[in-house]
Amino acid sequence: MAESWVNSAERIGADLHLELSGPGGRRAALTRALREAVRGGRLVPGTRLPPYRSLAADLGVARNTVADAYAELVAEGWLTARQGSGTRVAAGVTPPHGRQRAGAASGAPARVPKKAPRARGPRHDLRQGTPDASSFPRAAWLASARRALQQAPNEAFGPGDPAGRAELREALAEYLARARGVRTEPGRIVICSGFAHALRLLFPQVLRGPLAVESYGLGFHRQLLADASVRTVPLPLDEDGALVGELGRERAVLLTPAHQFPTGGPLHAERRAAVVDWARARGGVILEDDYDGEFRYDRKPVGALQGLDPERVIHIGSVSKSLSPALRLGWMVLPERFVDPVLETKGEREAWASALDQLTLADFIGSGSYDRHVRRMRQRYRGRRDRLVATLAARAPHVEVTGIAAGLHAVLRLPPGTERSAVKAAVWQGVALDGLAEFRHPGAAMSAPDGLVVGYATPAEHAYGAALDALCDVLPPG
Ligand SMILES: Cc1ncc(COP(=O)(O)O)c(C=O)c1O
């Protein structure tokens, strides 16, 4: 009968299940099981194996049986044994998904290149969407994570409240009121994994379509709504934002009031007031996507639309632009009547955002690290934006740069009919960016200006100059 053993993490640092079965004695079975664990990648290079005695005791075999099995695998090259550091999986044996050479299958370890190949991205990444990953505040985040872990009550390690951790909701209520002019209290905030998750929670369980959206926006969000059978109705835009006076029979509208995505302007004050009046008159609701509200440069801060009427606006934000989209942490500030329906949709437990990450973010905000990071990044991005504007003024004065007062991207207006060829040229030159057409609602009736959406946050600091040079090379001649 097969015997199995599950080792404890303290002994070798990784959980491993071994089955002793098959022909031959116990020594042969153990040798085979260990060899398979290494070859299959369950025991990765460098992993320390348990001492003879403890493995022998766990498996109910003689100490010598373990010693012999280890010795055989050392001789085959799968393991290494060194005085003082015990027996370890040899460096360079086949990784979990590595290709095996012919010799490996017959027992000899296959060697792999020292450096695993990395996915090759574009040479110059000027796509909108992600902040400068090299500026992630690792030390401050780690300090918050450490404090959060040390101070977390035991109940934090149990099933989570679907509303999210109270510590984070309290920190956010204070921060959003102070920095964005949001009117709320922690009971109105529901933690989610970001804007996309918020849309998934709202539609179709809490809100129904059709949903009015801006004629230019993120296709990913439109698709997500379409997948939820929500019809989106495009609202035309001009330099003052969405023409909210053209709202029709819809009961909900999705806007990016602080910084229209991607064209870049704020929603004019009169339109902000008008859309709130519309929502009040129709019993409608406004979804406010505050995706980069912290990053404003030249103009007066544009506060959250939610501040005008907390009962008519669902304010949604996340750390995707301010810290990293990899964290998957966001929030919804809800009118009272939507809190319970959203929580019901979420289910009895928080299944999306890790409680420890939430506690870390709460500490990060509470300790002032979030404000410091945003201020630092605001300065850095402003510098990049200025460099972009100056470079284009010098090398492509016929290209107008718009949408630059805020955010992490700009829109370069191109001469009519040149967008497609510029996008093509960018692909050839290894410059990743998008044309404006990429963001256009398929049903949009307004004119379709030619333009490029250029994200200036993504390249690391040292790579930015070269990215700007490459950008100039793909622009149509004046
Ligand atoms: C228009 C817009 N809204 C919202 C977001 C944030 O999305 P999420 O919070 O799902 O990462 C982004 C991307 O960062 C965006 O471009």
C-alpha cells in the first residue's frame, strides 16, 4: 500500500507530499518519489531537504533508508550535500515548466540556462494606463505591511467582511474627504479590487442598463458592461467634457469628471451641476470614475462630483494609478440605498481583496505615506509632462498636445487622416502607444479627430528621454 508524507513547512521551507509506492523496497520508492518531486518542479533548486532523522520518523522508515536515497540522488546530480548546509536540490535542475532534454527522462538532470527568459515588451512603452513601476514605494509599503501584520487582530485572519476592513474604510473616509472632497463616512464605503470590479458588482445586480457613457472611454470597461448585457449609449464630448444636456431616457451615466478619459479635460462646473440636476429629476444615478484624481498639475484642484450630491453619485476609485494596478485595491463610496444591495452581491465574505493588503493600505494612508508618495509622483509626472510638451514644441510644433493639466497621459492631436499611419510607424519603431480611435465608442456620432494617446508615466526615469526621441520619430511630418 502506498504511504504518504506531508512535511511541515519549518523543516524544508515548502510543503511536500511524497508517496512511497511501486516496485522495489522502501529505499527505491523514496528515491523515486524524491527524484520525481525534483524533476516535476515540486522541489525547486535550492530547497533544503529535511534531516535524515526527521524524514525517517515521518515516513516510518529507517534513517539509513533516507541517507541512502539522498546519497543516490546526490550521485545522480539531483541533490547536493554540503557540510553545514544539509542536503539541497541542486541548482540548475529542470524548472517546473522547463523543457527536458533527452537525458533528463532517463535520469540525468537537465541543465537550464542561468537566467530564465523574460517576456519581451516594446522597446518604449508609452501606453497610458500604468504608473511608473520603478517608483513603487517598496520600503514604505513594506514598513506598512510589517506594522499591519504585527498589529492585525486575530479575527483579521478569519473570513472577511464583504464591506472590507473597517480600518481601511476609516482611513479612506478621512483621506477622500480631505483630498478629494468626497462626503462620506466609513459605513458608505465598500472595498473592491478596483474600478472594473466595481462595475461587475453594480451591473446587472444593483443597476440596470442602458447606461450613458462618454463617447471616448476604455473599451475594456465597455466590453465588461456588454458581457453583463448592459447597453451603453454614447454621449458626445467637447472641450468641456460630456454633453450631459443630451442625456436621454437612461437612468444611469458613467463619467470621468475630474479628467475625461482619455481626452483629458475636466467636466465644466455648469455641466457638473447640470448632471446632478438631471439625476435628481430622473431618480438617476451618476457613476464617477475618479481614476487619477490625485494627479493634477496646473489648474485648481477639481474635487469629486460626489461632493455635490452623495445620494446621487457613486464615487469609485482605486490605487491603480497612484500606486500600482497589481495591488487590485479599490473602493466604492455609495449612496445609502445601494450599500446593502452591493454587499449582497458581494456575498457573505470578502472574496476579492486580501485583508492583509487592506490593512497595509490603511496603515499606508494613516501614516502619511500615501500623501507623500502621491506628492512625490505628482512632481515627477509633472516633470515628465513638461518634458513631453517641450520636446514636441521643439521637434514637432505642428502637433498640438492636449489634456495635459492632469493625469498620466496626454493626447497629441494629429493632422486629419494621419493617425493610422502614425500608429503603424510606432509599431515598427517599437513604441507602444494607442491611437484615439482605440477608445471611441462604436456608436459615437461625434466627429472622430486624429490623435495619439501618450502615457508618460510608464517608462522608468532613465528610459524616458529615449522614449520621447522615438515618439518624435513616428509623428507625421508637419
Ligand atoms: C478610465 C479608467 N478608469 C479606471 C481605471 C482603473 O481601473 P482598475 O481600478 O480596475 O485598475 C483605469 C486604469 O487604471 C482607467 O484608465
